[in-house]
Amino acid sequence: MTAQGRAQQIASPRPAIPLTLRAQPIRRSLQPGSPDSEIWALEPETSADQLVFRRGDTLAVTFRNDLPVPAVLNWCGLDGVPDAEPLLARAPVPPGGRDTVTVSLLHAGTLMCDARLLGDGQARATNALALKVGEDSLTADRDEVLLIENWRLRADGSAAAPGVSTDSIAPIYSINGQPSRDIPLRPNARVRFRFINGCQRNVIVVKIENHDVRVIAIDGRPAEPFPAHDGQLMLAPGTRIDAVIDTTGSAGSTAQILLHDGASVLPIARLTTAGEPVRATLLPTPSALPSDGLPDKIDLRSALRVDLALDRMAKSADGWSAPTQFDPAGAPAFRVKRNRAVVLTLTNRATVPVTFHLHGHHFRLLDRLDDGWKPFWLDTLAIGPGQTHRIAFKAETGGRWLLESMAADWSAPRLVRHYTVE
């Protein structure tokens, strides 16, 4: 069944849910014991706790730009909605302007939205937002979103935007917009964590101490459940990983959630177990989440095969440009007929890891001999320096879609180009 056919199945008579997202300057506590920092924040006009929806919901999204610079909404995980595509379907919104778009939530999962696409070198850094789209099939006593972001604070306390050198400024991290987070739990409880790497450049590793961690979804799509090695999860910027733990500790026990950024290990959250057990014994190992319609197999025999070079800086020969210089009328990286398979060979020419993000579709990470793929779907991938990875997807939804690339270096630019599904 095609993506459009699935969309018709999922379509609901429920009225569209109004959602207004506003970008504006604010002050926020990002570092304990320090004055509040000035950032450019993207926030819902209602409580952030209300960014929880159901599969099949339709959102009437209004974006209000109260920043002194143009901005546009950018989504991670929003497949099949070409009308929401930044720079292609949605032009940047000028200062004081607004834009409205209808967004159909065709799939359950964890999404991220931000207004950073044009943000390199600007006066202030901008945050990200997490959205939950529920599938109501997993038994969990808690469902915790943990949005991790990094910041570079100037001497005046303002948050510097990426795209410029800040080597003299040490990075700091926030979790759900705060310096740290305490999470109270009860014995024998099952907890679903939705980890989101909202960092603008950094690849990070997150570890939950003293717990077995089982991954159930990646980038908003179900994965065949598997244990995280040593309880560690690696996330590229924009990656979302849903993982489950069972609280095996007794009342009074604690455990930390640690973040490793390649230079240091930092505690970002603490789990505290207290009270009576939720149940007499632990729940059985979680089964796979229900399929959300992605194909079981991708026929690669007649796939369109495209080589894409990734680098730290834009090079005219490679077709990448900064978002502020992107020409939506320019030639796409490739064109493909709808429902045809595509294999992209991604080669990182940089001396640092590079993150690649595919808009509009999720992909499989292929094995080296084209004889299989990893048992999960992705929309974001970190590629090590000098490495080559191949990915495959079925181009199910017509439209024009962005490709994003950025090196794991705060001063490196975000780069874009696009592809067309005809």
C-alpha cells in the first residue's frame, strides 16, 4: 500500500488541533548558580506538556516569528507532509510575520521541531521542541521525554549560535531546558524514555547506570527491540531513541543518566527509586511496537543509485549550500519516480563526523554487501571521518524534500540541498 493510501486509512474525522508555535527572545536558566541566559526560544503558546498527540491527528500549525531575523520551522520525523517542507514549500517567515500549515500526523513516534535552519552565525542560539505522537500499545508506567541540548554562553550570558568559532567557550548541556533533571520512580516500574539529541552539532552517547536498556524505536519508527550495549545509546544531532527500562532497584536506590560528548562524561539526570513496588514482579520483555506501514522489504534490483559527498564546508562541485543561500529553483541532487527504491552512497570527506538527515522518508542502513540491512529505520545518520555508508528507502511520497548535512564542529555550517519525488 502506498503512503497516500495509508494516509487515507489513518485519516480521521476529528477536527484539526490548533497549535501555535512562537519564536521570541527569552531568558532561561541553563547553568546552576548563574544568571539566566538570553536565547531565542521556540515555544508553544500553550504548555509544553500539551505537545502530546495521537496518530491520525491533524494539526493546524501557526508559526509566529517574533525574532528580529527571518525563521522557518524545521521538523525531524515528519514523513509524508510535503506542504510543511522548509525552504521548498514554506518560505522563511520575516520578523513579525506568521505562517500557517496543516500537518497530518500519519505515524506514531517521537518528533522534534525547531527554528534553527537559518540560525548559523545569528545573535542568539535557538532551542528545539519535542512532540509525542502516541500509539497506545506499550505498557509503561512513565513516559519521559529527555531533550538534550548544548549551548555556548558568552561572557554576557547570551547563548551563541553555531556556525562561528567559539573555541574559547566551554559547552554546557541542558535537559528539557534545565541544567539537570530528577526523575522519581517506584520499584518494579517500567519506564519509557524518549531520548532526543537536540544538540546543534555534537554526536553524544547517553548511558543509564545500573539498568538494562532495551531500544524499541529509533527516529520515531518502531525497531525490533534489542538491548543497548552496556546501556549506552549513541545519538547524532536530531536522532531520537525510545528505550525501555525496568526499575530493579529497591526503594532508596539512585542511578545517574550520564552524557559523553567525546571530551568528558557529565551527569545530566538522576533516577531516584522510592515507595511501594508498582507490581509484585517485573513485566515481561517488551514486544515490538506495531508496524506503522513501512515496507517489510525494499527491492534494490532496480533502485536508483546516487553518490553524495559530504564535507565540512559547502563546495560548489558537490551541490551543497548554506540554508540562507539555498535556491529552491535550483537543480535537485536527484529525481526519482514515486515508489521506486533509492540507494544513496554517503561518503564523509571531512576529518570529523558528519550528520546526514533525510527529509520526507525513513531509510534502512544497508550492510556492506547489499545483502541486507539493519533491523530498524532511520532518518538521521552520523558518518565517521573518511567513512562511506549506504542507505536505501522507497520514495513513497511525491514532492520536494530537503537533504541536510553538518559536521560535528560548532563552527561548521549547516548545509542543504534537495531531491524530488515525481
